[in-house]
Amino acid sequence: MPHNHILSSFDDELNDLRARIVKMGNLVEKQYQNALRALEHKDKILAEKVRKADRIIDVMDAEIEKQAIQMIALRSPVADDLRDIVSTIKISAGLERIGDYAKNLAKRVSVIRHEEAISVSSAQIGQMVTEISGMISDVIDAYITRDIDKAIDVWQRDKNVDSIYNSLFRELLTYMMENPQYITPATHLLFIAKNIERAGDHATNIAELVYYINEGELLALKRPKDDSSNYAEIDAN
Amino acid sequence: MDKTTVQELIQPTIKARNVDVYYGETHALMGIDLDIAPKTVTALIGPSGCGKSTFLRCINRMNDTIPSCRMTGKITLDGEDIYSKNIDVVQLRAKVGMVFQKANPFPKSIYDNVAYGPRIHGLAADDKDLDEIVFSSLQRSGLWNEVKDRLDKSGTALSGGQQQRLCIARTIAVNPEVILMDEPCSALDPIATAIIEELIADLKERFTIVIVTHSMQQAARLSQKTAFFHLGKILEFGDTSEIFTNPRVEKTKDYITGRYG
Ligand SMILES: Nc1ncnc2c1ncn2[C@@H]1O[C@H](COP(=O)(O)OP(=O)(O)OP(=O)(O)O)[C@@H](O)[C@H]1O
Ligand SMILES: [Mg+2]
């Protein structure tokens, strides 16, 4: 842990900024749990609750940004303080995006109808949500405790999300080819899965920022990027 | 070839090697090694009493005037040992000018303040030549437009910021190679400070500048290289952009971010 600042009010502000990120992270994580539950139970009321809560996350992001900009203007931070504050703005923006994806998930609750397709694939969606929730909570933990190893661990777990997504993608393609009736629900599920996969990318970015705050260098490892569905082909026959 | 490698090929203007300074029993500087690159601004930062001014005064041998002061080690300017017997200290101080914290114009006219150095060093062939030097120095110090109609008025009647620029004009009038500045803006308001900073940025095209400052923001804005002094030693020296985003030494970080060390 770095030493305290001589101006203790600066430490207070930094701690407050961190506390806001923790609060935001907790809320975003909860959004995924709720969105998944809404999806599984076709719970439109819960889905609506998720959509409403997303506005709170947007406001939190705006407030964090405002406070951080104020600190830059008034405190002229340098070195790790500067990295910390600038990265916190980016972390907040990342969480806001991750939150958006949860909202998108909830939005689709009312449009997915076809029972069968959902029951087959929702287990994998559930798995993805479990992964992403774990990544969010761990990356926030890494941020607050300045735990670089934990950040790297989160960073590496993105490939799990990608691989579930890729297998789900193939599975849904098969359904769609077998029965055109599945096309609509399967497409919705595909969008949901893609959203969660994107959320994983943002969580990975946050892990990189945590690393940068503490080390002053970019996480140099090669990123296990890209979902391979970009290159998937359909056999037309 | 990238920028840093080009820079590294250029011979430093000033080289300090294993410099120790004592004031009687006080050991003010210990084993200072520092290369100062030509036509760059090098900032010296560090807590009060860490030896920044002492080091600055070594570079133009101002410490010679302090009886209790003793120095060991070596400082060269363009490869020449400035402490060797055949160095003319007066010539050295023309080559290595100094601007102080408190502007100290002579109680003479603005013109004479600037003409003083060129006169004693015999730099002007005639009056016209001297005019030329005085006018161009005032122009380069950014003071010309403000004083051109009152060159015969006393230098001490100018504002603090103007006085400081007058001292800079006086320093550059003898065409130095290096300009040393010891907290040149600490008595100035933000606008006067910004004007001096802009001037320093201009001056580095022609001169090598070493500046002591207690303003971290000023060091960050102005300099390309920063040396962090602590208890008589240099703990970290490097590119200013690196020092202020990612200092390598814990003590540097604590100092520039305002933490308890
Ligand atoms: N003329 C002097 N006689 C005796 N000791 C001196 C003299 N000048 C400086 N010192 C001592 O040498 C040490 C370094 O002083 P110096 O003035 O170089 O520090 P500094 O880094 O410039 O500090 P500041 O930021 O306060 O100007 C201090 O311990 C100081 O007390
Ligand atoms: Mg000093």
C-alpha cells in the first residue's frame, strides 16, 4: 500500500472515489443475476427492474467522472495518483458498458418465446453469467486491494467466457439449420450471448487498468482475443 | 533512430562526476553524478535543504564565494574542467549565467542593467553595437514592448515579473551557454509565471537551462529531464515525462505526490 498523503483530504477523496467504484461494481454484478433470473423465469417485472436500475448505474458513472475531473483540476495529481484517477474514469465507463449489456439482456425477456430453444441453451447462458459475475466481483476486489495477481487471473478468465460463447454459437447455428422456427429465439439468444461476451472484454479491460494503476505499465501478455465465431462458416448443404 | 538514442549520442554540456560539497562540517552533497544535455531544460527538484541550490552554485562556482564551502569531484563544461587552475571564473560566469529567486536588478536604468555585462566583458564594438545587444536581449526576454519607451527608467520600478525578465535579459546579454535558475518564479503570480515559463521554453532553443523549482507542475511543464535530490544525493534522474507518470524510486513518488516518505 502506498504511503498516506500529507493532505489527508486528498486521501479521503481518493477513498471516496474507490468506494463509489465498489458500489457501482456490486450493482452491475447484481444486474446480471437479476437479468438471468428474469430470463429463466420470463419475469417481466424483474426485467423492468433491471432496466430501471441501469439508469442508476449511468448516474453513478457520470458522478464518478465528475468527481475525478474535479480532483484532476484541483489536486494536479501525478505519478500513481494520476494513473489511479484517470484509470478510475475508464473503469467506471467500463462498468457502465458492462451494465448496458445486462440491460440488453433484460430487454429480450419479453421477446423470447420458443420454449425449447431456450431450455436447451439457457444453461450455457447461465454459465456465462456466472463467469462474468465472478470476473466483475474479482476485478473490483483486485482494484480495491491493489492485487495484481488477481487482476491477471481475471484477465485470463476471459477465455472461458469466449469458449462458452463459441460453443453456444455453434449449437444455436445447428438448431437454426434444423428448424427455421428456431431462428427468431436462437437469434435473440445469440445476441444475449454476444452481449455477455462483450461484457467479458470490458471486464478484461478493467483488469488491465488495475494492472496499469499499480505497475505503471500495460499488461504485456498476449491477450487471448477474439471469439472464433468471426470465422465460422455454415455448410449450406 | 528514435529520439532518445539521438539524444544519447549528443555530448552533455555539463558533466558532474562524484561531486561532494561541505559547508564546514555539513556534508551538503554526496557523490553527485549528473549529465546535463545541451539545449534542454533540466529541473532539479527535492525537499528543502536537499542541496539543489548548492549544486546549482557548483556549476558556475558561486560556492567559491562562501568561505566555509569545500568541493571535491569534477564538473566539466563542454569537456573542460571548470575547477581547473586556468579557468577564469569571471569568464565562466558569463558562460554560465544565473537567475535568482528574487529578481535583483541593479538600481540603474533598464538599459544599463542589460548593458552592464556586455560592457564589462567588452562584447560591444561601439555604442550602436551595444544598443543592438541590449535591444535584442530585451526582445528575447519578451520585455521589449513593455519597456521600449522607458529604457532610461530605473529597473527597480518594474513589476516583479518584469524585473525577473529584466534579469533574464541581463543574463542573456553576455551570450551565455548555460542559464541556471534558482526558483525564478516563486515570487510571481500565475500570469507572470506563465510568461516566464513561455520564455524559458523559447530560450531552450539557444541555451542549456538548469532550473530549481518547488513547483512540481512547473517542473513537469517546463523540463525535459528531472533530477530528484534527497538529503544531498540524486535518487532519480530521467525523462520528466517518465518521472511524473511512473517514477521508479519510492521516495521520488512520495515526494512528487505529496506523501509522507
Ligand atoms: N552558505 C551556507 N553555509 C552553510 N551551510 C549551508 C549554506 N548553504 C547551504 N547550506 C546547507 O547545505 C544544505 C543544502 O542547502 P541548499 O541551499 O543547497 O538546499 P536546497 O535544496 O536549495 O533547499 P531549498 O529548497 O530550501 O532552497 C543544507 O543543509 C543547508 O543548511
Ligand atoms: Mg535552494
